[in-house]
Amino acid sequence: MIVLRTVAELRVAVRAARSRGERIGLAPTMGAFHDGHLALMRRAKDECGFAIVSLFVNPAQFSEAADLARYPRDEGRDTVLATATGVDALFAPPDSEVYPRGFTTTVDVGALALPLEGVVRGPEHFRGVATVVTKLLSMAQPDVAFFGQKDAQQTLIIRRLVRDLDLPVRVETCPTVREPDGLAMSSRNALLDAESRRRAPTLWRALSAVRRVVDGGETNPSRALDAGHAILATERIVPEYFAAVSAETLAPLGVLEGEVLIAIAARFGAVRLIDNVLVDARSART
């Protein structure tokens, strides 16, 4: 595996791979690798001849300086883990390579950035995400880019920007990878203290409770979410949001029908976690 620091180096590697007839796969990450990241890398390698993982902690998507400073970083460990997956290149640019002096351009995806995470983290969060992903796609010029379902709103936004900007890349969404107790794998999990780590899987239990009642025929979103709130109450967790929305538009639903995203966010001390589940709700069920 080669480690690349500049766009020029990355493009040389990509051109060489294309000259060999290889397709390019990209797994964009912010590092602190866990099994979820590694699953993205392995899929990129399996589906494309030349697999790239990017490692860049994007300052533009953090609304709190303390959150940015606290975000876990260990490039040495990440390099070892990425090498073991068989990916061909690790692209780990410095901030100045991604945002050179005088950089002013941003990408705004409109309404999709406003609900859920947008309410809590502000419009600048997804503006930062959309901008850096657009840049990474331009830098690496992949045929396929791989993202995780855990960040469902982010992935929906990326699909929209790829469509709206006519970017020649296919976006693939990979299933959320979970710990044995159901906790969605996240780089932030490493920051949980012992008690918070014990309580954190409650988010998945709450989502699973909602899915069960919807699978059982419940079409009223409030009653469906009540099943999850009851689970959260057992650990005194008050979510920042716990919502049932359209999986395509993120609009709130008066009746659960079609594909529904059940999304949740909660804080455990200083650590903020998100999770979600997709459910197929059919209002005609009885």
C-alpha cells in the first residue's frame, strides 16, 4: 500500500491504475478505523481493481472546536489496518492540501441538510461534508465511492450532490457494522467511558423496538416511536432527536408507509452518537 499526501501524487497513482485497465474505488473516512471502515475498504477492493481509502479529519464539518480537538486520531494504527485489508493507497492529505490559502467555495445541498443532524449541528455541518466529499471525488475521480448506512443522512446528501452536479461516480451504501451488543461501530465509541459504553447499545435496542412494532403493522409514527422511547427510558436517555422520516426526502411522516428511516441521536457525556434503521412500512397492513 502506498501513502499519498498530495492531489498530484494521488492523480499519478490513479492514472497509472487506469492505464492498467483497473477501476477505481474510494472509501472516504476521517480515520480512527474500526471494522465498519475496514468493511468499506474490503468492498472497494473486492469491486474495483484499485482501492483508495482517504483519511482526513475535515475541520469544516465540526461546529464545536472542542469536538474537533477530541476526535480520535492515530494514523500509524490506521495505516497498519488499511494495509491488512489489501487496499492499494491511503490518501492522507494535510489541511492545507484540501483547503489551500484563499479557499472560499462551498457546496450547499439545500433542504436535505436541514432536518435531523442539521437541526443539532447547524447548516455548516453538511455544507462542510458536501464540500469535502465533492473535493475528494474530484481529487480521486473514482468509479465507485463507498459510504456507510450509519450516516444515513450524509449518504443521502452525497447521492443528491452526485446527481445534481453530474459527477461520474456510483455511490454504494454499505450496511452498518455493529458490536456484538448492537452498538453501531463509530470512531467516537473509543471516547466512551465504561458506564456510557454500557448504556450506548440502548440506542439500537430502541430502534429495534420501533422496527418490531412497524413490522407488526403499526402505521402511526408517534405510537411506533413510543415503543423506542420506553426502551430509552430504562437507561434515562433523552435523545436529541428520535424521528420517523421518509428515507428519500427526510420529510416527517404522518403515516408510516413505504421505506421509512428511523433515526436517533443522543449524548453520553461529551460523546455524541447517532444510529438508524430502515423499515419497510406498508400502511395497508392490518
